[in-house]
Amino acid sequence: MSRVESKSPQALTSLGWKKQGILISVLIFVVFSSSTYSQKVSSHSGNQEELEAILKKCEEYSEKVENASLHFVCIERVKEEISTSRLGRIVSATGSQISIRTYTSRPQWEKNQFVYDYQLIKQGDKITEKRILIEENGKKKYLDNALLKTKRFYSRWSALGPSRFFSKSWQEKFNYRLIKKSKYKGEHVYILEAIPKEDIEEKPNYGKVWVNKEDGSIMKIEIEMESLAGFDELKEKSEQEKLKPMFKVVHYYEYKKNGIHFPSKTIFEEDYIYIGKSRRRFKKSKTTFIYDNYKFFTVEWETKRLIKKLKLKSP
């Protein structure tokens, strides 16, 4: 039996955790901007020349993604688990002393699984994303132009997320720090931290990025929870109930085609910690997206910029 003690008997009940829930969203858009900012390398980045070389490779990779014509379909498997445990109170009297303990019942989970036929088409700046629901909780379905049926989290255009961190225009909006060198999936990688500058009016998703040493491709992104759309509202409501949100959002890019990494998995974990002496931690939800069975119709890097460069260099 799971047990949580709290000074706030109403904790968890007034956070909007009803059937609809509070939707936390990660929206990863490809946006092109001509705005300029200075100092993209953090003064605490260590070897500045090495970091600038890494960022140059990342820029080239992001340019490849931005200029690519993409058309693929894959199977998107979504598993969502949401805690439905309710708080109860035990009142015990021994002589003149009365104690009230707040607790959760044995963990109960609402579990849903969805399978979608997912399609993405990118031609220039035009991007189309489409889902067909083909299975729900083990039962065959067919719902064209379906929306994601998740209640706590959704992700959009994750295949194009890396260019939001390292394209030339976005490098002018971020400060970067080289955290360490490591190995990931048998590849040598750099782990970078990307934090937007204070003067950006609307901050995008940001966090830590695993960058392939050889070609600057993005293999993994760990999103900082403060950058999630909807987080500020939920944090405020949580703190009113003496709770601290602790979320984890990770995008994995382990499927490679024509030099471009495509999503393989996204995980969202929603935990909370009681503020106070107990500091108990509990899980509210977990959502997992798995991408497999890719079929590519187009993965081509447009050569317009390359041809333009060659013409400029010719006598």
C-alpha cells in the first residue's frame, strides 16, 4: 500500500485532475527568423573554440533538416497511464489527542493504449501532420484525421525539433554550454545545454541535447520542464497545494535515413513532491510514444542553396 502524509488534506484534489485534466504540451515548431542576437556561446562553456566548431556542425545538420523535402509514414504507439488514486483521511483519538493523517489508497491507474498511422509531409515551409487511429485499447478502429487522445501530454512535429535548437537563426537566440563528452548508442557525442536569451519574447522549448560528434546530428533531446507550454499555470496551482512538479520529457532520435535522424521514442513522466518535512514523491502520469515501421516516400535535401553558392563562386 502506498502512503502519503500531508498537512494539506485537499492536496491533489484541487489541481484540476478530473477527467479532462491539465494538458501539458510540448510544441516543437520549425520557425525561421531574421532577428539577430549576440554572444551565442556561454562564457562558462570552457573551450570556446571547440564549442563553436560543434555548433557549426549542428548548424549544417539543422540546415539539412530545414531544407529537406520529407514524406514518410510510420506507426505511432501511445501508452498513457494516469493515477486515479483518491485521498482519504483517518481520524484517530487516544485520550485527549486527535491525529489526522492524509493518505492515498492503493495506487490505481487509468491505462490507455492508442495506435496511429502517422504521416508527415514537409515541402519547403509547408508542413502537414496527419493521424489515422487504427487501434484503441486492443480494439481495431479506423478514424481518419484523428487527434491525439492523450489527456496529460502531447507532442507535435517532433521530427523537426532539432532544427529549433541549432539552425543559424536560432543559434542567435540561444546561449550554449558544453556539459561533457560521452558515448550514446555506441556513438561519440557531445552533451550540450541550450538556454534561450532573456530578451526572447516567447521562449521556445529548451534543455539538453545529445549531438553526434561526427556529423552534428541530434540523437536525443531532454526538455527542461519550465519550457513546456502550460507549465507555469500548473506550477502555480501545484504550489497552492504544497506540491512541487517534477517532470521529465525526453525525445529520442534513433532511426536514421539519408543522414537525418527521425523520432524513435518520446517519454513524458509527471511526478510531484510534497513541500514540507515528508518530501514524499509520487507519480501522477506517464505517457510513452513509440515510432516504428517507417516507410519513406521522400527524404531529399533540396539543393537550391548549394547551387546558389556554386554560382557565386564560379568566375
